[in-house]
Amino acid sequence: MTSKEIFAEFYPIIVDENIILRQVKPEQDCEKYFEIYSDADAMKYYLGYGKPPANLEQVKKIIQNQINAFEKYREYNWTIADRNTDEVLGRILLSDFQNNNTAANIGYFLDRKYWNKGIMTACTEAVVKFGFEQLKLERIFTSVEPNNIASQRVLEKNGFTKEGHLRHCFPLNNGLHDCVIYGKLYTD
Ligand SMILES: CC(C)(COP(=O)(O)OP(=O)(O)OC[C@H]1O[C@@H](n2cnc3c(N)ncnc32)[C@H](O)[C@@H]1OP(=O)(O)O)[C@@H](O)C(=O)NCCC(=O)NCCS
């Protein structure tokens, strides 16, 4: 698919009876995102995190960047929300579209209050299905810090294959870490 086709329209995804993946709502969501981004220990393995935001204005910029990235055909960002309360639980995205839009990177994070309930496993399953079936991707991939066991479990439970271990290639705010590459093909 062309970038224009992929990013023609934002599609929300219903994951199950409790969870929806929807477009970010800047005014409504910013305080909850601020809370999540302020948990530096939870976010320490999230690529590109850096440090906690100093104020709400910085979070609003992050949210605006997400919206711009969709409009500029670069990233497909979903806010993970509770279907009943519409509260933000986290974020999941497809980015780094490459090889004529046949491959994309998956990334995600969740408010630590909701960890270990299977939520990201279910959200990943839904986004992978969307990526393969609607966006016609051939390959979905990601890089994980080796100590990030929870993220590796999410990928393994979704049938991703561990494809390699790269040394000192994962830039976090305390320097370069190793990373484990995971991939899943449409045909897997
Ligand atoms: C990674 C993350 C998204 C996982 O979300 P989640 O909804 O808690 O994931 P799930 O509940 O679907 O699955 C987590 C699995 O990891 C397991 N797990 C979690 N911590 C673990 C640990 N320290 N040791 C062993 N297993 C662990 C859980 O038991 C579960 O596996 P199981 O179903 O086989 O029991 C969440 O921890 C997070 O947001 N982390 C911070 C951001 C981040 O690291 N993002 C990914 C960057 S690559």
C-alpha cells in the first residue's frame, strides 16, 4: 500500500469488551499521559523516552507530535483506553514503515497500574492483525532491552520470533544498551 492509502483515515480498533484503541484526545488525555510519562522507572526501557516531562506543556507537545506523525505518514499511534470510562491506559504504535511499506515497527507502553493482566498481549494481537490484514504488512518487528522480560513475553505470546541480539545499539538515557530483535511475518 502507498503511504497515502495507509494514512488516509484513522481506524480505531476494538480489542475486547473492555479495551479500545482510539485516536488521542489532546485536552482530555494529557493529564493521564503526564502521569504515565512521569513514571521514569516504568518507562526506563521505552526507546526514545529520555526523562520525565517537566510539565503538562511538554506532554501536549508529545501528543501533538503523534498527531503530526500520522498526518505526515510516519506513525500510526493509538491511545489504549477503557471502553467504559474512556480513561487512558497506555499507547501502542506502528512506526518506521520501510521496504515500500511492507514492514513496520511496533512499540507500546501501559500505565503500571494495569500491568500483568494480559492487556498488552491483547492490544498487540489486535494491532498485528490490523497491520497484516488492513495495512498489508509482510513483517512487524521491534527491539527490546534484554532485561525487559515483560515486553519479550508479550511478543512471544503473540508468536514473534527472536531474530537476533545486537550489542550496544539501544540508546537509553544512561547510555547504549544491547537489544533483542523480534519479528513476525504475515506467513508465520
Ligand atoms: C511491557 C508492558 C507493555 C507489558 O504490558 P502488560 O499488559 O503488563 O503485559 P501482559 O500482561 O500482556 O504480559 C506480561 C507477561 O510478562 C510476564 N512478566 C512480567 N514481568 C515479569 C518478570 N519480571 N519476570 C518474568 N515474567 C514477567 C507476565 O507474567 C506476563 O506473562 P504471562 O502471561 O506468561 O504470565 C508493560 O510492562 C510496560 O508498559 N512497560 C513499560 C514500557 C515498556 O517497557 N514498553 C516496551 C518497550 S520494548
